[in-house]
Amino acid sequence: MKRLLLVAICLALLASGCIEQKNTGGKNTTKAAGGSTEKPIVTIISPRAGEILQGNNDVGFEASVKGGKEPYAYSWSSNIDGGLSTRSSFRQNPSRLSKGHQNIILMVTDASGSTGQGSVLIEVM
């Protein structure tokens, strides 16, 4: 048991020397390899969490991104349907999505390679 605890402490000390995270006034920053970069903070605006998508009318997929360094690269996906779009926002017909509970994920990568992610759980009928 002591040996396991010693290994865990050593790993924690090694890891803390490689990456240091700071919270500075609400800004999510990561300091790595001698540099400091603000990470993108991603919020999905539409569809809303818990929203039910149905019918043949297109639904807007939109998000806001704060922080990081522009330009951003976008990757929208679903845990069921996979990749959806690489645009900042897009419209999708619910009839083209698989029925059921879907976790919609938006991964944003900024110009310096930092990533941020947002997600919402929806239902498609």
C-alpha cells in the first residue's frame, strides 16, 4: 500500500512540472512548455439541452466561443451519427438524424492549437 502511494505521489509531482493550470479572473488558461495560452470556452446556444427535435423543419446549430486565438476550427459531431459539420453554425433537418437521445458535441481548436469543447443532450424523434 505504501509503495502504491509513493508511486502516485511521484506521478503527481512529475505531472505538475509539465502542465500548470491557472484560473485568472474567470479566464481558463493553461501554461505548458514555457508559454501561456487562453483556451477557447465553447457554449452551444442551439439546440438547447433537453430539446426535442422532430419534423421536417431545419434546426439551427449555433454556439459561442470566447477566448483562444482566432481563427477557430469547428467540429460538430453526435455520439450516434458521428460528424455533422465543420462550420461555425449550420442548419440540419431532424429527419436526417438518427432517432433517440443524442449528445451533440462541438470541439473548437484555435490558431495556437488549444481546444475547447461544449456539448448538449437532445432527443430526436
